[in-house]
Amino acid sequence: MELLDFIDNVVDELGCREDLQYVHKIPEHGTGADRQLTVYQQNNNFADVVDYITSQTLKGI
């Protein structure tokens, strides 16, 4: 996480420290693309992927 150390001195000024914490979760949970591929592989159905993306986008709204 050398890059995170490199930018650490400006993330508070930019107000994005909390957003960057997600980077630490990617190795455990994968990226959004990884999760979309998993959804597709369950039924080989792109509509399921669209439904998944929609549900994830609407979380917290």
C-alpha cells in the first residue's frame, strides 16, 4: 500500500480518507467486476447482473 502512504498527507484535505479505506477490503471481497462475474456465472444471465448492479447502486439511497 505504498501508494496510499504516498498520498496520505492530502487525503484529509481532500475529504476522501473514508473512501480510500475501501481499498483494504478489495483483497477480501474482490472488486465490483469480480462480484458481477460471480452473479453472471450463477445463471449465465446478463439481466441478473443488471439487477445486481441496480440493487448495489440503490443501497443507502
